[in-house]
Amino acid sequence: MLTTGPRFRLGVDVGGTNTDSALIDITKSHDPSTRGVVASFKHTTTPDVTDGIETAVRNVLQDAQIDPSSPNILSLTIGTTHFVNAVVQSDTRRLAKVAVIRLAAPYSDECPPFIDFPDNLKHIMNGHSAIINGGLQIDGRIVSELDEEEVIQQTKEIRKKGLKNIVLVGIYSPLDVDGKNEYKARDIIQRELGNTVNIVCSRDVGQIGFLERENASILNASILTFAQKTIRGFQRAMNRLGLTCPLYITQNDGTLMSASAASRLPIRTFSSGPTNSMRGASYLAGIDLKSKDGTGKSMLVMDIGGTTTDVGVLLPSGFPRQAAAFIEVAGVRTNFSMPDVQSIGLGGGSRVRVSKDGAVTVGPDSVGHNLTQAAKVFGGEELTATDIAVRSDGHTIGDPSLLSRLNASVVSSAQRRMNLLLENVIDRMKTSAEDCDLLLVGGGSILSPKELKGVSRIITPPFHGVANAVGAAIANISGEVDTIEILEGKSLAEAIERIKSQALANAARMGASTATIRIADVKVLPVQYVTNQATRIIVTAVGELGTDIVEDGGPSDKVVVDLEEVEEDKDEEEVSATYISVNPVEIIDYSNYRPNIQGDRWILSETDLFFIMEGCGILGTGGGGSPYPPYLICRQILRDGGTISIIDHTSLLDDDVVARGGFMGSPSVSSERIRGGSHIKVAGLELAKYCGVTKFGATLCDEIGGGNGMQSLVTSSSYGVPALDADLMGRAYPKLNQVLPAVYDRPNALVPCALYDGDDNVVLLTRVKNEHMVESIMRVVATEMGSSAALCPPPLAIGDVRNYGVARSQSQAWRLGRAVAICRQKNNIDKVVDSILELQNGRLLFIGKIIDVSREVRSGFTWGQIRIAPLRDEELENTNNNRAATSVPVYEEGTTLIIPFQNENLCAYLEGKDGIQQVVASVPDLITVLDSQSGSHLGTPEYAYGLRVTVIGMAGHPLWRTPRGLAVGGPAAFGLGHPFIPIGEYRTPKSVIEEYRDS
């Protein structure tokens, strides 16, 4: 039997400062003046979060005179940062040890679980780890069959260690729709250990990206017991209130999950606060009434609080734009969904200061929750942003007469500064150059003027002060499918429709009303460097919770309380947390750091590896893949007691031979099937056997740019020989034949070569018609091997390296990375360009922001271009004299910089407002795009609208500037219709070994 009348939803959002609640009658949600909000409440967050939630709910129910036991209350939804705080604080009371079982053999052993965890969290969480058979290829084929006996053996180890929280992570498990790996292993473990253990399957936690998904799963498993305990506390609070409705928890992506689901996957709730604000703002402004089908344009949401301002992008679907692929939580790299939010230190409590020279600053520090005692408008002594807003715009807050003696010039200067801060953060979040609509919410919204540059319309909805609680109350149910389809011989349209149906079904299964479910988002992402048209497709469906109220039953997440537990943890929040003590991390002064040179060997440290990683990224000119995974592997070699060394070519004998090797295939696969130096060694030894080579003098990388630039360091340890301070490109290029020995027709430049997939399959290519065939043949073989394999070109005589290689490129990478690290450590990012150009001749080409990005995958390569516009004077964040000494180019109004790329940046054109283009840099010279805020290199996949960037050009090696070099690596090789214009003379890098040998 169904009940009629009002139907209420309760929403609570627990923030660091305030806990807000709202009660909504959804039968009145179409009323634009109230959107059905019946009552709201705001109060200071209490140490005992559960008590605060209970108070917030009790107050709105009392205000609305609603019986808590009424069947007309459909749900209570809570948004909280409670779980993430335990991780950030490394709280041993709330974090448990975890057993990690990888279904990944024979891969990933050189990059073990917890490899990039901070020491404190690793010490707390690392209980056990193992790698056993299992996993999938990118096309869904099995890597190796799951072995039940292996799984049973692991359960014995876990039982012996007394562990209760287990993570299962398999290669490409998000593509395992049949559950043939993680779910099968889970069932075996459950059978052996019973219901006394918590088992987390990584496919339920994160998406593509093995290491990041594993990390997220470990965090989730470690906090499971605490999350279950906390949610039981929420349920007991509901029981005390007399609420009988289901309990839900809001997720990071703006949708909700049942209490039981949140007990299994608390990590999905880690950052729901900003999402709740954005969803609530959209709802209160009536956006859904105007665009029910999810069409329309994106808009920004700005939430101004007491300490910070958060700005996010609300998509036409009504959901926030998600952040980049990788998110750090307490120093742990993860890839679960998080809203893309920019925060600045500007809020109602931000302190306003006037320097001796009259300059006015606002924030980033704040009086925070003491605003009503500290601000001048309330009789306090602190000049705050709220005082400025009240004095400027006549708001009736506190006692405005207390502000009558404020200096008018200070008020106007502070107001201009606040406006500039808001305009800058808005511009960073915009997705196009067009003016956008802005939804303004939060208790500090009075700080915003009525007009802002770049904003066409500012909308302040009703109940904007509790938008976060409203967002929690109206949260929807979602269903998502994230998979990779092999489209060779198939229709993309048919594949998308099939995946849409799966997403709709997933949303319905999660509890969405079928009548309201719709497709909210479809992403189609072609995979690079494969020949079988592998394409990643992500589809999200959303729908509203059902509104029917069934009197004789209800959802499974109605309150069920064990009365024996009612008083459990009553004083939990009042107990001081316990934190782990670990050896402090040594702070390295990068300016005074000196590498360890022993004789003719450079013995690498973790600091050296960090510098080289940064430098390889810069030399990658946007391509080459990420150097981060090989950096982790190298660092682990050192931590396990191994040694990695570098040697100069002058220390090798004239008859020495060097081993080459790197990886060929899709970067997407390398993010799942983690590769190591042992794979390169297997291919290299097979090749050496064929070539009759019995020993190597050193290892050598073909390209110093990107991830392959560090592979000679990894294999150095495997072979037991040093890595050579050189490479064969001096940069990164997209094709195998773009190495200098091949350019100059040296024998054995590319063949014979070997390809090894890490799973006992080795292919030797001994003869080809020309160098281009090496690329074509091996690309097809690599695809069959799962689109990733270790490639070893033929061993090279040291004479060829000296004559046709780029000497001291590891030294160059080290110096470039060190230069950036020093600037970053000294908070002197403006000096990054000067520091880089002191190491290699070149030029600062442009400073600006990306205003347009286009890219597509053709023939296995990513092609595209970016357009960069200069920053306006008011957009420059530095107002002091600490600017770069390098001459900043000044261009006529309307001038932009265009950079086309094919995996790597190809050239840079200045384009005037008349459309005429001028070449300012081109391959084979190096064109690198840096993040202006951090000084770090940006890869072409990371280019996005609004990024503030600095573009530099550096001279390429002279061997690329000859007619032969230009034919293979110059503009004509990439179909560019202009001649090469050199940016400057190449400067041979200075050897680190020579400089520091005698120190």
C-alpha cells in the first residue's frame, strides 16, 4: 500500500567548520522560489561528529514539525570527511593492516605494493603482499589462469598473520565483466576464511591504472573497520531520533550510495563536500527545471566559505567535472573519481593587511570560525574580508558603524585584490574563452561583487548558505561502465549503445527509479600505439531515488541496530588519536646537494633519480610516456640494497659493446601491466645470444625523453653494469627509426632486434627491407603481445655511440631536474626558465594560458595542437620584482602561440590577429611546455584549457641539423611545410662525473 502526501528527504553535510542540514519536500521541488526546502540549520561542527549530525537533523525536523518516524521521510543522506581525515592524520586507531594479493604474475614484481606510500602509512597498513597468477590483456584475453591452490596458500598466510582486511587487484580487472579473476579469487578466500574478513576487489574501487587503483583499494581496505563502526554510529543516532528511513552516504561524484555500500567502499565518500555544494547550487538555481535532458552548457559554481573559496565546473549533466586521472590522498597516488575543484585562500575570515609601502593583501590566512569575535564589524581587532565587503557594499552584518573610520583607499584596494583573486580562479576553471554563468553559494558569498570578468551572469540561489546540505538531500543514483573495446571490424556506434544499456541497468540495480534514469556522460578515448582500434569507452547513467513509499516494507538500508552496541564508541571522538612514529624523512638541500662519484662511477641516490626523472620529462617535449613508474622501480632497487651507477663513454674500452632496451607499445597498457628491467634483460640476452655477444660494457637508452630515458638505469642493475651517460636521440621521437645511428645508416642500428612480452614469448627480427619496416612489423607483434613489450635493438659498439649518440644526456637530465627542484624548494618558480636556459642554449618562447586544445588518434599516434594566449597584466599573480631575468617576449594584441604535436611537440608558430603565422621553433630543436605554477613538464595528454603555461625552446643536437638528420627528424618528416629555423647553437652538456669527481 502506498502513502500519499509530502515526501521528505533529509540532507546533512559535515564540514570542517560547520555542519549543515536541510529538509526537502520533493513533491514541491518544482517551486522555483523554494525548490521544496522546508527547513535548514547550520551550526559549528562538534568533536563527536555523530552528535553533531543528530543535533542538525533534530533541529530541522522540529522546525518543520515533522514526526521523525513518519513514513513520509524517504531518506537521510550524509556527506562527511570523517573517513579521509583518518588517512590524512595517519591515525592508527582507525587504520588497519592490509593483505594485498595481486593477480598479475608474471608482471609487476619490480614494482611491489606500497611502493609509493609515505613511510608512515606504509608502516601502518602493510601487512602482507603476494603476486600470483591471473589478470587480463587489454583485449580481454587471459594473461594466466587463476590457480586455486595459489589462492588457498595465500589464505593460510593471511590467517597466520591474523589479518582481517584483504585487497585483490588484477591486471585490467575493470574490464573483467565476467568476474573470472578478482571475484573468483574473492569467493575462494571467503570459502576458506569465512565471513570474518573484509575483501576489497579493486575493480569495485577504481578504474584503469593498476598502481593507482591498487593504492585506492588499500586505503579503502585499511579504513573499512572504522567506516563500518562509524556508519553503525550514524544508524544508532537515527534510532535515537526515531528515524526509520534508509540511510545513504554521498559519493565524490555527486551521487549517493547506500549505507551498506559505503561500509564496503568508504573511499568513494572521501571528497563529497565540494560536490554536494555544486549539486545543491544547481538544484536551488533550478537548472534541472530548465534542462531536464542533461543538455545545455557548463557553468561554474563558486562556494565562498570562512577560510577558502572553492570553484568547480558543473557539467550540462548537472554533475561536477571530475579531476585528472591521478589524485593524491595523504601522499598516496590514486585514481578514484574526485571533483575537479580549485581552492584559494579567500573567505569571510581572510585577514586584510597593509604593508609599510601601502600595498594591501588579502589572505590566505583567516580568523576562521572566530569571525564573529575577531572581525572589526563584530567589535574585534582584526581587519577581515567580511569588513571590506560590508564597508564596500553596505551589507547589514554585525555593526557597520564600527567600520566608518576605515581608510577608503585600503577598502578599494582590498576589494580590487579580492575581485582579482576570484577572477583568476574562475579563469583557471573555465573550459572555454567565452563568458560563463556562475552559481554563487556559501556563507561568504558577500565577498563577490555583482560583476566579475569572464562571467556573463552571477546567480545567487535561495538557501545558498546550506547548498551543501541540499546537495546531499537531492543526490541521485548512478551506474557506470568503464571498459576497453576492440573495435577492429566492429561498429563504434553499436558498442556505445550496448555499453549505454549496461550503464542504465547498473543504475537501476543500484536503486534508481527507472522512469528517471538517463545517460549523463559518454567518453570515447582511442588507445595510442595499437593497431587493433582498442578504444576506452566510459558511460555514466544517473537517476533519482524512487519516490514511492511502501508501508509494509522498505529498502534494505533501513536502520538495523544491535542494541548491545548502542553505547559503543559514545566517547570515541573525545579520545586522543594515536599516531605512528617513523624515522623522519631527511630534508635535502638541493642547492648544496653533491652526487656520489667513486672513481669513474656515479653512484646514484634517490635524489639523483628524482632529478633525472624531472629532467627526462622536460627532454620528452610532451611525449615519451611518464618517467614516474621507472623512477619508482629504480628507487625500489636502491631501497632493497641494490646499486645503480652511471659511467662516461670515455671510461669504456674501444671494443666495448653496450646493451640497448626500452618499451614499445601503448602507454595505456604500461599503466596496467607494470613493466620492469628484467623484461628488457630477457630480450637483451636472447638477442645477445643470436649476435654472439657475451658481455656488455654498459647499458644505453635510445631516447632520453620520457619514461624510456630511465630504462637504462633499471637495466643497469639487472645486467650488473653501469648505465652510459648518453642516448641516441637527445630527446623523444615517436618512431623506432628516429635514432641517430639509423639516420646515418650505421650497420645494426635497428636489426636484429628482440621483442619480449614478459610471459615467455620472444620474437627476433633479423632482416628487413628498410628501417621503416622495423616500426611496422614490431608494432603489429607488440599488439598481439598485449600491446606492450620490451624491445631491444641490437647491441651497439661504443665507437658508434661516440660518433652517432648524444653524450652526457643523463647528466643533462639530472641538471634540468635539479634546476627545477631548487626553484621549487625556494618557492622561486619564476626562475625556472632562467635556470633551464643556463644549461642549454635556447629561448623563452611564450608565457600564457591554453585557450584551445584539439587532439585525435591516427595510425596509433596522438595528433593535435594547442593555442596559447598571453596573460593580461591583471592575471599575473606576481606583483613583486622577483620576475625572470630572461626577456619576456612582448607581442602585439591578439597574438597567440600555436604548438602542433604528434605525441611530441613539433613546432611553435606565432599567429597575429591577421592570421599570419611565424615559425619561432621547430623540430629537431626541443619545444617544452611547463606548468607555470609548479615548473613541471607537461605531457601532451595533460594539455587542457585554462592551464597557465611557459613555453621554452632548446637547441637540438647538431647531428639532427644535417640534411640527413632533418630528413628523418625535421619539419618535413612530419609533413610541416616550412624549413627548419634553428633556435641557437647546441651546448654539449657538462658531465656530472667530471664536475664532482674531485669534490
